[in-house]
Amino acid sequence: MNLYFRLIMILFKSRFASKIGVLDESCMTYRVWPFDCDINLHLTNARYFALCDLSRIYYMGQVGVLFKLIARNWLPVAQAQEISYYKAINPFKKFKVLTQLTYWDEKYWYTEHKFISNNKLCAVVQVRGVFVHGRKVLPFYDVLAVTGEKVDTPDKPITVEKWQALIESKKETVASQDA
């Protein structure tokens, strides 16, 4: 239930947030509440992904496309995610999620989320996704056009390149098991 309150807050804040460019980093601040914690009394693993979803919504609001995309019924869908944890974030601690679009191709967009608390890197999440309209996957360049910003595809980060290879090897493993 608390994510609904956070979602409403993010939608409201994104209306009035300072605008950023497509390749700029977005920053959203949160606090760990007791219902965000697991049995180990720190931010639970699953909550990281949910906070990334909210942070991407805020990012799209800052870029100025959130409500334009909603009006078109163009929705972002995460297709793959991976996370590395470095430090626990304890109850009642404030932390930031830095969100940045790092790469895209014809189909997929890639974002990186850095969780920072007390000026220390606590986790890094990579997300690969698509935009859909109904069941149709949209070319990412169509989504970029909505921003009105002329921007070239950045060089592919080595982390994205290696992650793409891992995703493909997983697909091949599943395909060979299905055969």
C-alpha cells in the first residue's frame, strides 16, 4: 500500500520538477520505513526494483514526457533487471536513487539506478525495457521523438554489452532445454 502513496507523491512531484535532458541524471530521495524492511531489518531486496520503477517515472516526468506518453497509452515495461548490492540501507535512513538512461537501440532502453546513502554506494540496478502500445512494442526512437530533444545514441557501456551477452546466453540455454 505504501507504494501507492509514493506513486501519487512522485506523479505530483514530477509535474513541478526541474526539467532535465534525456541523458541527464535524475535524483529522487526516499526514506526506509519499517514496512520496507525484511527479516534482516534493512531495505528488502524486492523493494529496490519497485523504487527503481518509481524513480524511472520521476525521470520521465523530469524529461517532460511522462504525461505525453500516458496520453498516448505508451507504457514502459521492464524486460530484464539485474542488481548488485554493496551496503545495506537500514530503517529510517534517507537515501537517493540516481537514475540515468545509459543506452538504447531500436527496441530496448537501458537505465542504471544507483542507490546512495550517507554518500556511499549501496546498490546498482540495471534495467532493460521496451515501450508498448497495447501488445505492440514501439521503436525506442519513436519514444525519443516525443521528447523533442535531438540526441544521439550514446556509446554502448561495457556493462550493457556484457549484460546483453549474459541475457543472450540465458536465452540459448532455455532454448536448448526446450529442444
